[in-house]
Amino acid sequence: MSESTPIKLRIPRQDLAECTVFRASVQGARLWAQNLPIANTKLVVQNLRIAITELNRVDMAPDLRFSIMEELRPSLHVALSTMSRRFLNQALVMPEEPRQMAELADNLYSLATTAYTIVAAHTLQQRDSIYRVNPARLLCEAIHRAMGFAGKKMLQTFQLHQPVQRYGWLELHQLYAMAERQQIADLPVEDKLDGNRTITTIYLQTLILDCCKPNQLRQSDLAAVYRGLQEWSGLIKLQAARTGEGLFQVDLGSDQPAVYSAPGKPSSNNLHRLVDTSDLVSHLKTLREQSGKAESDRVVFDKDTTLPPNMLDHLINVLGSMSTRNFTRTVSREMLGLSIGLSSTHYHVAGRRTFEQVLHGLDYAPSAAEHIVVNRFLEKPETRDDWEQANPHDDRTEDEDHEYHGEPIDDPDLMVLEGFDPNKLSPETLYPIYPVHMTDASPGGYCLEWSVSLPSTVRTGDLVGVREGGRSDWIIAVIRWISQLKDAKSLIGVELLSPKAMPYGARIQQKTGVEAPLRRVLLLPEIKLVGQPHTLITPRAGFKERQKVTLLREGEEFLIQLLRQISATGNFAQFDSRYIKHLEQVVAEDKSRPLTSAYDSLWSSI
């Protein structure tokens, strides 16, 4: 960065002579923090907001300001982490209380970032008057802390699918530019709360998070990617645009995130930096090769943060190559019907038939026993003998463990857990159709505008059914991204998977002889135009490559084998498959052979 280019940081005016919340000393801040009402998280956050707002306006030495903030920082971390549980995993259009909590947390992240930014700015201005600490070290640690809070604020913004606030990117870029100019960007910084890192790696952690297309990711996946980038950002190279190379480019003087760099066109702008993610992508590919495709084959960072295999595929794709729009979008205001989730889409694709009617016909009537609602999660499992109870692990084979990983919570099960009786609810209540407006369309998908409150269950990666006005067929699609607008409207991007589907029940064939439960699946027909064969949409858990699965519906039953997993989200998986003939079919087709020799030659025919 050119020495003549000014650093543009926005800090408040220090127009107060003293702090009224507590005595402006390290001891005063420590005692005040120790007396915070930790049982009342909202009150703690409000008190911290008031205290830091005032501190940011008090005139004091930068080393004293830094020490006071370090006394408050542990309380900040605990309060913000606890409060985030109150507004994450909520409906995108949040109720009033969670929305207030999110705004309060966002404001506190901004205040903490500003507090440490003031320390950095004043350290540069008053360097000759600082004697108790090394000014370079104070500057380095202050920028490090400021970028840490700015990064977590950015993560929260992405998790809530909201636009980044004005000057948000500029502040982050300019903090890094200040460190780069002072040649402290690559010095290790000790941090017991967030881990020891350099300013460059903490900057890249946030910068690359935006390059991972966060509007396509779920809140938990975003948190896991952010945690992963904390470890992986050392594999990313940040270089001057005139001499380096990289897939992404960032302008340190702009209020914009990183964008794709123009290949073969080196920039002469001193503020431009290229971001090379090739080493990171190679590392991610190694991790992907070491993991399988089962839901349990996750990258584990800690007991609460894991990254599923499909997220590794996503990161390799978005960080390894330039993504461009393949289709031209046309503006449209057509009204569409939307079903959300595999269960609801299965019901509507089946012509508004329940799962049991798909399997047994329209005349199917449940027995009296089936009308009794049982909470399967409170049932005591039946045991075979006392020895099994004494050594439960000895009775479990490796094949059995890999064949089926438990039953998922489906809509009726969720109703039971919440105290509802699904048998007393109409299908229209269980499987609603939501009206949405289309804003534009392309051969690959739609952009939908949702002006009413979204169901709390809506997430990126959800399977949906789309019905255009005046048509009876349901198009199968997946929610790829969500964007929350300021006027309480939400934009949803859906990618089309198939123009139609066939509903089935699926039972995984287990080697133990224990019959697995039937699960809802959708068989998508072949699409010759894009070279896609017949594929099967299954629940995310339980199904994996090479499994044999029986597909059933009224009057039909056939055996298939799942081959390659084409894609997977947190909601469903999509597999290639091949048809397998039953033993009885092979015998029936070969009536010329003697009955005594049938079994001798069958195995070569299957």
C-alpha cells in the first residue's frame, strides 16, 4: 500500500472527560465486570453496550483503553455467545424479542470493534508518549482484537442472511492496510480467548468466508466454515496484484468484498491484492479423500463444531474455480405455489395422497392400533436376552452399524414431540402450500419474493416442490440461497432439479435380516438434455452409496442399488442408481434350464 494513501477509519470524537459507569482504571473495570448479573444475559449485554459506548467517547491513553477493554472482553465473549442462541435457528423473519437480541448483539460487536480501532489509531498518533508497553505490540494486538470482533459481526450478518452494513468491508480492509503499512500484519499475536494468529490470517478468515457464497449455507454450516478457516487461513496467500496471482481480488480502499480477479490482466493499483486459495483447495481435497460420504464422516473441530462432507465439496467448488451465471434471467411477477420439505413435496407430487395411500392405495384405512399416537422417542426398546444388555456392543456387527443409522424425525414425529396428534390434523395443515411471487426466472431456476413470514423450518438446502399457476405438475427444486431484505421481505433462489418426480417408499436392505422402516423418496426421471440419468432423492441420513434399496408403491416393488451420490444438502441426498432383478425374476426368465441346475448358474446372471 502506498505510504501517501491515507487510512480511512471512522471513530467517534472523544468529548468526555471521565467515565461515569465505573472508574476508568484496570481495577475499576475488573470489579465492574465481576459484578455483572451473569444470570441475565440481556441485562449484561445492555450494561456492556452502555459502558463501551461511553468509553469510546472518553479521552484516555491508548494503553489504558486497551487494558480496560481486555478486562471487559471475557464478559463480552460469554454474553454474545449465550445471546446468539436466542436468535439463531429461528424463522428468518424473526419475532420481536429475537430480532431485538440480534440487533443488540450486532451493535455490541460494532462498539467493541470501534473501541479497539480507537486504540490502534491513537497508538499511531501518540506513539512517542507511550512508555509502559511497546507501541508496535500495542498496535498489533489492538488491530487483531478489532478485526476479531468485526469478523464475528460479519459472520452473524451472513447467518441472518442480511446485507453487510455500509462501511463494514472498508473498516476491515483499512485495519488490515494499517497493519500492512506498519509491517506487523504477519507477526503472531497471543490470544487466550480466540487462539494465537496473525492479523493477515484473521483478515483472510472473514474475507474468504464471503467468497464461500454464505447466502447458500445454513447457519450451522457457516459457523463450521468460519471455524475451519481459523485453522486453514494460513494456507491462503495474499499478494500484491502487480506480482501475485489468485482467483480473487480485493481493493483495500473500497467498501466491497473480494471479487473474482480478471485473468491475464494484472492491476497497477497499489491498493489491490490477489488472494490465492490453491493451497487451501488442495488441502480440502485431501480432507475429502480421507472422509467418506456418510453423514457421520465429518471434519471435527471441537465437540460442538463439525463440517459435513457435502460442505467440503461446496468449498472446493467455490474456492477452486470461477463461478458464472449460465442462464439469462427474465423478469416475471407470476404467482407460484411452494411446498417445503421432502414429506410435503412427496404428498403433493403423489396427487395429495398420504404416504400410506401411496403404498397401499386410496382405499387404505389405518387400523385402530395405527390411530394411537406413540412418542417413539420415549419408548423402551425391546431386548432379546440378558447377555445383550450386559454387552450391547458385542451384539452389533460392523455391517449392521453401517447399514442404517436410526430413524429421522419426520413431520408426524415432530408433531408428537410438540404435543399434537397428526391423525387429527388435515393434510392441508400438515403439508401446506405457500403462495410466493416470482421476481425473475431462468431455465435453471427462480428468484422468489416472500413477503409473508417464513416458516421457521426454511433453510438453504431444503427440498421444495414448485407449482406454476394453472398447472397440476410439481417441479422438484432446492433452495440454494436466501437473502433477508430490510423491509421484512425475503428473496429466495431455487435451483430446478427435475420437471417431475414419482413418489415411492424405500426400504434399505439390511444384512442382519431386521426389516428397516419405509422412508419417503422421490424418483426423478432421466433428463437427456443435460445427460442426467434416473436419480433418487432420499432423506439425508441413513442412505449411502452401494446400498441395496427396495422401492415400493401400490402394485409395484423392485430392487435397486444406489451408486454415486450426485449431491447432498443438510436436508436430502441425490443418488444415481441401477435396477437389480430379483432372484424369482431371473428364474422365471430362464425356463429352459433344468430345475436342478438353476442355483448353480444363477449367480453369474445376477
